[in-house]
Amino acid sequence: SREQIIKIAADNGNRWKEMRRFSVMTLRSFGMGKRSIEECVQEEARCLVEELRKTKCSPCDPTLYLGCAPCNVICSIVFHNRFDYKDQHLLSFLEKFDENIKILSSPWIQVCNNFPALIDYFPGSHKIFLKNIADMKQYFFEKIVEHQESLDINNPRDFIDCFLIQMEEYNQETEFTTEALITTVNDLFGAGTETVSSTLKYGILLLLKYPEITAKVQEEIDHVIGRHRSPCMQDKSHMPYTEAVVHEIQRYIDLLPTSGPRATTCDIKFRNYFIPKGTTIIVSLTSVLHDSKEFPNPEKFDPGHFLDENGKFKKSDYFIPFSTGKRVCAGESLARMELFLFLTTILQNFHLKSVDDLKDLDITPITRGFASVPPKYQLCFVPF
């Protein structure tokens, strides 16, 4: 069921508060060795470019490349280790994440969400989903054991080390347990890999479909960054059009149409409806991201939705692809960093050449359940 997707999102009470506080603080402040998380993303962006060069302008499906890059960022943060794009552990991660997203977006799971009792009595794809989760957790447990054997409390290497140090500092009464660490690591991968990967894949497809928009982004890249250094987050404030494009990609694709389940903490009256305390609430993010008053012609891909009359970037309170409120996605800042750095680094180095005629390029998602899954496509990455 939807509650089995990500425990950080589904847990409540003290466990949720402790795990979220720790995760957000660690992601915000922790540097692997002497490197910041931004440097980690920049390194992975350079590795991605080198892998794309190996395609030698031949038509390719970008799914694998755009999956490996964000997954490696999480691996670097959690394990202090990135993997080669042909590594079997990395490929196994991606296969399981991709399979689970498709399962969660399938009609069967939508039925089970409405009638949870079916899960106990019928065979179905949910069993594959749960097996994938179990396999991942077993791998994480083995990595945690390795970390415990080589832990130096004065020199934490990664997220797991930081968590293990917390476990040693507090007694057994706290929420910092091995089980909680396995769940939290699983959540970081589940929430931080497939979502960024799908957004990048969908973003590249939209940039293929609208080459005039891509040309404007590349013009801004040439003006602000040039071709001889890696993009960095400081560049973003000088690149309003590029930032508008990244925001519009997220708004337009509407990757997660609804929020995870929430619950009212008290009795409340909303638009003449009385909602008792403890009622499960699911927010329609689509209704906000595609609000026609805030975003004229919401079904059109238009970076102008985030630009004012002077071409400056325009923030919008209706931009909530990461959900909203106290339970907004804990990895929002990391995801924003990855989307900006990966997309600008790709466009800094390559011309995107479509294999199909642009009018035949389909940008309709193949499924829209838990997530909007982009269609398969091929393109050529032509170096400048």
C-alpha cells in the first residue's frame, strides 16, 4: 500500500521527528572527507558527461545514464563510494527502483490502495515490490556491518558513520537503532534516486521537443559559465531563464500527482466540510501545479510561467512538486542542486539531437499512478 513506500514519509510521532531532523541536518552540513555535497554532485556530473561521450553521437536511450548519476550521488553520501556505470550493484539498484515505481503506478496497486485487504489474499506485483525492498535492506545491513567494523568516531566518512556515532552517543531508549538506520538509508535511495532520474529523463525529452528553449538555456550557459569550468550553484542566481526552465520541467511533468498520506492533528473545518482529527488526507499536487490562474495555459510547457516581464526569475507559492508543509521532502535542496547541475552540465557539453521528427516526439507519460512515468525515447548526444 502507499504507506509501505517510504517510512520517513509514513511514520509519525517521535520516530519521524528524530529521523527527519537527523537526515536534514546531515544532508545540509555534512561533507564527505573534505568535499561538500555540491562537489560530489559536480564530480558525478563530469562522470556523466564522460559516459555520454562514449556513445559517440549514436542514438541511445538515456535512461541508464540518467539513473546512474543521481543514484551515485546517494551512494557517495551514504556509503562514501560511487560506482562505475557498469557495476552490478548499481545496475541492480536501478532495476529494483524502476520496477517498484512501475508497480506503484500500476492499476493493480491503485485498486489495492482502495481495498488493502486484497493484498493478503491475492498474488500480485506487490509481492515483487516487497521482495525488492527486502533485498535492498539486506544489502544496506551488510554495508552497515562493514561500517561498524571500521568506524572512527572522530572521522565520520558518510551518512552511515554519522548515524552510527549517534547510536553510540545515546542509549538504547532512543530512536537511533540499526533497524531505523536501514529504513532511513532505504528511504534516501527510494526518494533520492528514481525521482531525480525520472525528472532528468523527462526534462531531456522536453528539451528535445522544444529546441528553441534549449538554445536559450545554452546561450545563458555560454554567457555565465562558458565551456571551460563546471557549473556551480552560485551560477544559478545569474541564470534566470535556466532556473525557470528547471522549475517548468518539474511543474509540467507533475512527477508525483499526489502527496503521501497525511493526517489531521485536530478537528478542522475546511470549505464548509468538517474533517475530524485523525482523518487521512491526500493532497492533489496536480491541482496546484496546474492551476490556470497562477499558470496560464498550464498544459503548455512554458518557462514564462516563472519569469516576470523583465525576464527575471519569478517565484511562485504554487510550485510544490516536493509537497508542502512540515512534511515536505527532506531531500528537496539536494534534488534541486542535482537537477540544476546535471542539466546545465549536459547542455554545456552537448547538442541534443532527436532521432525522430520533432512533431512525432511523444511527451505523454506512459502511466500516471503514484508517479508520472516518462515514455521511452532515444537521442544523440553530440559534443560541441
